[in-house]
Amino acid sequence: MTQGSLISVVDDDESVRESLPALLSQFGYRVRAFSTAEAFLESDCVSETACLLLDVAMPGMSGLELQRALTRRQQAIPIIFITACPDDSLRALVLSEGAVDSLVKPFSDTVLLESIKAAIRGPA
Amino acid sequence: MFRSIWFDREPASVWPRFNLPSIGERLGRLRAGTAIKRAPHDEAVRRREGFLSAIQRVSGSGGFSWQVATDRMIVSEEFYRIFEFDPAAPVTLERIGARVHREDISLFHESIGRARRADGDFEQDFRLQMFDGSVKYVHVAARATADCEGAWEYVGAIQDVTQRRLLEDALSKTRAELIHVARVTTLGTLTASITHEVTQPIAGIITNASTCLLMLAADPPDLEGARDTARRTIRDGHRASEVITRLRALFSKDSVATESLDLNETAREALTLSSSELQRRRAVVRTEWADHLPPIQGDRVQLQQVILNLLLNAAEAMHGVDDRPRQLVLKTALDEDHRACLSVQDAGMGFCHEAVERIFEPFYTTKRGGMGIGLSVSRSIIERHRGRLWARPNDGAGATLGFSIPAEPAGTSGTSGGL
């Protein structure tokens, strides 16, 4: 049941932090947004997050570093990377380290929703 | 474009009174080539005048005198040649004016007007246009004098400086081309940054518009929410537009536009533009902004070009460094000589003292696939800002590159520095 699930958005861009929660709440999700990876780690949302939308390039801890930190903490949160720069090797890397998907901005809402549903559903 | 130099001088005090025909008349002899009487000392005079004539020919300068009260003009042979006048006809201001380039006519008349009002010695550049349409650049220098009767006249030379001007223009154009090429090269390197800067607001627009449709399709429609998304969409549209404008300014070929600048603000913008590229190279950026940095006079676009060059070089220098943080420190300061300084310190491969000057050579590069134009052009930009660009290896790893530019004197208005 995806309704009411918590989605966490970590992105240093203000537009993203405003637009994604507004979009996703239309589909019944609860959304929290963070401007840094550190802020997310320090929050009380980590264990409750059903799906993490994660930017790659951020000042301070990068998206990749956060992914590794969560793995080290054995926090198995499904991660969908969102990035402004298409980079095949980066995509391959994050997928190999367990990410569910990596989307390139700008992406359509349909693509994002499908990806989130698949992430929360989990591996078949 | 043209210099006008006026010297404040009393005509009478400049020239001692000689018991000789006026200079105008002596020039007249040069032109007409007729001696008044054949006397023994005329041989020496003729030789001297032949010498003077040769000098004028070789230097492309024509002598003239202009008696202000009567407008009588006497000019040398070379003067006729420069203006391509018929040597049989006398020269008048009207005839000269007819040769002056259309665009410089008002400048010419203004100069004549000032000369009539006894403003003193002067120099003036302007262009001539010949019958066949060709353009000549000339430089005039005239000195106010009084002849032996006390009548006041201007005596001077007009020089054909077309060759020199054309060369200067070509040099200037080549310099602008070189700067443009350097920018475009940096543009290739900055593609990731540019994509990033523009993509973010565009992604925001698409998401917000999608949300808007969903809200309008809800039962009942969420009008307030839809309005919010529309407002955010507009804001993101403006943001994208600002990025484009900034980038267009950075990469245009326009010539120098000087204004009063805050070095901190200028550097911050450059840092923003390159931030995602620096992040991509995993450079950790630390900034130390000086407080109360006085403004500098400069071309924002060109200085940002230099700062970008230094930042990207620093990041590139740290390629392959994995045993220590790829730290990049951007620092501004005011030195004891009242110069605004900016430095970029990296923790990369560095270079030895002997190599310091080599890195400024036009095509020197250690970059893989780099063109190496950057630092040489950057140095020339800084020098045109009356500043200095320097490089030195660090005590530890890496190198520091920086520049200093004279700041405006204390008390001038401008944006204040500091955070």
C-alpha cells in the first residue's frame, strides 16, 4: 500500500524541494525535503522513509556518499537518483551499488511515479 | 576613438621673434620651389629646404601654416600629397573640410572653432576620405605662434598614420579573437555546469505544470494550489532566463566594458557558474572573502573569464589525487599597495620553480586534451587591467595562482565587499 508512504527528497536546489513534494502529495504520498545529505541523516525520517529521491551533486556530502553511508548503516532504503547531468558511468555505478533507478532531469511525472511505485513495491 | 589634446599656452610667449619671413612663407617656398633671387646663400637655403622636403616625404608628414585672422594657409608638397589635392590650386579650410571623412566632420569643425578661439596648441586624430573612397587616418599637431609682424598663426604638421592604425586595429581584433577562442574552450569545459544551471529550473517548470494539471483535475479542483504552482513555474522560468543572459554575456565577443566592480561578487558569480564542474571533479571548495574590499575598475565578463580559468585549472591539477582531499581555496584580500587580490590554491601536482614562467606560454599545457590558451590570455586580460597574474608552488602539495588589480582610491563610491 503506497498511500501515505513517506518519500524523502534530498536536493540542494530549491525548485526541486518545492515542486516535487507538491507533485507527489497529489498522489497521496507524504513528502519531506532536505537541502543536504547531512540534514537527512540527522533527521528522524531515516528509518521511516519508504523511498529516497536523491540528487547527485551537492555541496558537502554527495548523493553517492549518502548512498554508501546508508549501506554502511544497513539502512536499506530504496533510492532513486535524480540528476541534471546525464552520465552513463555514474548511472552504472549507482545501480551497481543498489539504487533502484537513476533519472535525468527534467523527467516526466509519469516516469517518476512509476519508478517510485517500483521502488516501494520492492524486488519481485 | 580619437584623441584631442589641447595645450594651454600663450601664443606670443612660445616663439621668439625672428627677423625672417614667416614660417608660412618659407613653407610656401618649399611648395612652389621658386627662389626669390639667386644669391650665393640661396644655395645653402635650397639645400636645407631640399633636406626638409625629404624629411617630410619620408615621415609622411606635411607641414602647414594657418594664419587665423585671414584664414590664409600655406602648406608643403607632402601636405598636397596626403590630401591628394591639385598642386596648382591653393589650399583652403573649405577644401580641407571637403576631404574630411563624413563621420569626423563635426570633430573637425569643433577643432577649427576652438583654434579660432585661441585655445592654444593642439593635436587631433581624424580620417580623410579620398575621391576613390579610400580612407586615410591622419594625425595633426599644431603649435600656436606669432610671426614677425605679431599676427597669430598655427604652424604644424599633419601625418598620414594609416598604416599604423590599420595594424593596431588588426592587433586589437586578433586579441579579441584570441580571448573569444579561450572563452569557447572554457565553454566546452563548462558544458556540464551550463546544463546543470539551466536544467534545474526547467525540471521545476515541468514538475510544477504537471502538478497544476493534477490539482485542476481534482474533485473539487484545488485552485489555490494550482495558483501556487503557476507562480513557481514563472519564477523558475525567470531563473532559467537569467542563467542564459549571464552565460550569453560571458561568451559574447563584445569589446571591453569597464565598470566599478566588487571583486567578491564577481568571484562569487564565477564560482556559481563553475560549481557543478568543480563538484564533478570532486574539488572541495573553501572560500575566504575579504571584508571591506574597495571596488576595482574592470570588465566583469573578462575578469570572470580569468577566475573561471584559475578555478578549472586548479580542479584539473588535482586530477588523480586520491590520497588527500582535493581542496581548492579561493581567497580575496586587499594588499598593502591598495590592490585587490584573488588567489586560487589547489592541492594538486604543483610545478617546480623553474616552470613558473612556462605555464604562461600561449600553448603550454599539461592538460589532457587542453588547448593551453587560458593562462596566457588570462595574464593579458589582467595586465590590461593594470594588474599582475602570478603563480607559485605551495609549501605543501599543489600550487597557488592569483592576480592583483589596483583598487579604486578610498572614498570612491561602489558596492562594498565582504559577506
